[in-house]
Amino acid sequence: MRHGRDLPLAPEKDSLYPLFAVVGLGAIVLGFLLYLVDGEAGWCYRHPDDGGYHVHASQDCSTILRSSSWIEVFAGAAGVWVFLAGIVSLIVAFLLLVAHEASRPKWDAGRTSGR
């Protein structure tokens, strides 16, 4: 019988942890950029009952939301959720990586060190 080191290596199973890691990092960056874009419109979208003149808005929120572009309003609505989805995706990627490494065959150092 031949030793395991003489046989070709079996192909690794497809794993999804790189995909989840890339998607997670992309979502975190996108969420941060959306948070930067939203400004007053995003704050007013998240706090519709806090209308009026205050520290976060220069006018009442209904006026700000009417005069804002749809991009600012969408950024305010989606920015935090995209960021949180990125964090969840990175956690899933880490768990898949741990599961993938745990399922890999363990090499016996004592058997493979001698010739």
C-alpha cells in the first residue's frame, strides 16, 4: 500500500466563507458610504416624529424630506441596515471558516515525518 503523500490530493469541497467575507466587507463599506450621504434627510427619515428646529436638522423634517433627493432618503433608510448585514455576513464567514477548517483531514505528524 502506498503512503498518503504519494497519492494526488483530493480537491477541496466548495466553501462559501470567501464569498460571505467579500460580501460582508463590501456591505460594511457601502453602509458607511450611505451613512455619509444621508445627512439631514436620513436623520429625519429615521426620526419622523422629531420634527422642528433642533440640533440634527436645520428645518422641520417634513420640509427636509420633501426637498431632499430620493438618494438621500434611501441612504438614510438603508445605510444602517446594509452596515449591519455586512457585520452579520462577516460573522457567518467566520463560522463557515471554522467549520471548514474543522472538517479538513488531520495529518498525523508522526507517520509522515519518517521515510
